[in-house]
Amino acid sequence: MRDFSWYKGRKVLLTGHTGFKGTWLARMLVNSGAVVLGYSLNPPTDPALFDMAGLEGKMTSVIGDIRDYDKLLKTFTDFEPEIVFHLAAQPIVRDSYKDPRYTYETNVMGTVNLLECVRATDSVKSVLNVTTDKVYLNEEREEGYREDEMLDGYDPYSNSKSCSELVTHSYKRSFFDPMLANGDRFITVSTARAGNVIGGGDFANDRIIPDSVRAAAAGKKLEVRNPYSVRPYQHVLEPLAIYMTIAMEQELDPKYQDYYNVGPDDCDCVTTGTLADMFCEAWGDGFAWENKSEANAPHEAGFLRLNCDKIKKTFGWQPTWHIKEGIGKTVEFSKVWLAGGDIPAEMDRQIGEYLSQLKF
């Protein structure tokens, strides 16, 4: 079992804590004994996992916009965090086409604001900026992209996250190494480029698993708009365990600060249609899907895969729950939710089960 007791009593600031990944990470950090403050907008969906995750009274929640530098700085100054996880973002490709300016303001200037707050806060020792697998110039090739390849996302969401990476690289070189000309003090900084995540409690629009849960709950067929697009899928706990590992290990030894791909094995890179097949089988009850391909849909990458050799070699990491198990856990959670069950207990059960099976 991976031991995250190192976080006990440590002050952790988490942006984007009301989102899907942020809520799961907040629960993991609280369970590890960390003193957690979250900074985010109100939950982005209704229903929202954050509202049912049992975190009230277990962490501090500040509702604020990452674009609001003054409020963010006051939050840093008052809390004096040691570790910072940056997850706040506008995360939906289609929404980025509808409002590119907001997407860039949030994903690029939000990163600038965060790193300026880090510069101004002497207590910070370790920072992890979470971006996406879509930061790369996508050539629709079969082999996975490596960390040293060109960053040039196509759509406004992907491109803004490429920019967020570059901003982080610049601040790391310019300000967080005292040996350099403009260096303020030494702070370890990494980025993590994760692929598509699945798991219980994701209620976002334009995502295949939330769409599947909604359709199954309504007794309707699932409509799949891009059944032939290939994506890497991993359960949400997979990248979160790595995020916690990177932030911990880089503070203990700065040699671990770097830029990391965090993705599943090749066997978990499947078409959306295959994912829908697997979900329908796991759900049972005759649930099925239908092809609803859109002739004039906004551009989304048709094929994308990461090469994760670097993080496997660095930390000895291997995926624990492959796609079939991840879908199974998602279905288990969703059925507990639909039955009005105990969501915090189900989250803790899955977190405990996952950590007990970790392979690194």
C-alpha cells in the first residue's frame, strides 16, 4: 500500500477543489491527514460530487475565481501553504470553442496568477500544475507522445493548456532557482499531463461516461457522437496518486521535479465506441448505445496517446486499475448514488481499495 502519511499535518492548497478530479483529490488529501484549503469557483455541475463528498468541516473551502489575483493572493497569504496543487481550469474542449477568451483567461492567466502568488508566499516548497495530454502538437500518429515533444494544442482548451505548461516552465527557470539570474528562492515545480479520466461522480457535459450514466438512469440509449475516436482512459484515482507522489517526492529530493506524462497502458487506449460497449456490459439491464456521429462537429483529435515510460522509470509506477476495472468502479459508484447511498463511504471504500493495490 502506498503510504501518504507524509502529508499528515502538511498545509496543502488545492485549486479547482470543487471539480470532479479536485473533489477526489481533496478527499484523498483529507484522508491522509493533510490540512487542506481549496480555492475554486462554485461546483461546475448540478448535481456536483463536491456537494456530496462529505468534506464540509474537514477542509477549508474558499469560493473564488482563479482570475481574481487579489483574492487568490490574500488566500495564499492567510493560509501559508507548503504544497500547491493547481487543478483549476476551464476543462471542456467544446466550451473552449464557445468562449475562447474565458478559456485563455482562466487557463493561462490563472496559471500566471497562481505562480505569482507562489512567488509571494515564503512557505511554499512544492508546486504541481496539472495540465492535459492534449498539450502536444497532435499528428494523429500511433506512437505515444514524449515529454520533450512540441507543445501546440489545436483547440482553445488544448492550446491554453500548452500555454499553461510554457508559463510554468518560464517561472520555474526564471524565479524558482536562486542560482539563476532572477531566482527568488528554490521551489520545486512540476507539471503532470494526464489523459481522460473516468470515475464515479463526474457529472460534466460532453463527456462519455457522465453521458452514459445519465442515459442509463433515464432508461434511454446512449448517443455516441465520436465512436471511432481513440482516447487513453484511466480511473481518476490513477493520476491523483501520482500527483500526490510527485509533490511529495520532489520536496524530499529536487531531482524529481520535472514534466511528466501520466497515462494508462496501451491496452487502455480504446475507441469511444469500445468504451461505450464496456460500460453497457458493466451496467447491464439491457443498456445500449447508438451511433450519433456529427457531420459538422467542432474539431477534436481523433487519435491521441501518451508515452509514460518516464514516470514509470522514475517512480516505478504501473497502472493499477485498467479500463475494465475503472468502468466497473464507476458503475458501482453510480448505482450507490442513484440509490441514495452513502457517497463519502463509497469514496473512502474505493480510495482504500485502490491504495491497497497500488503497484509502486
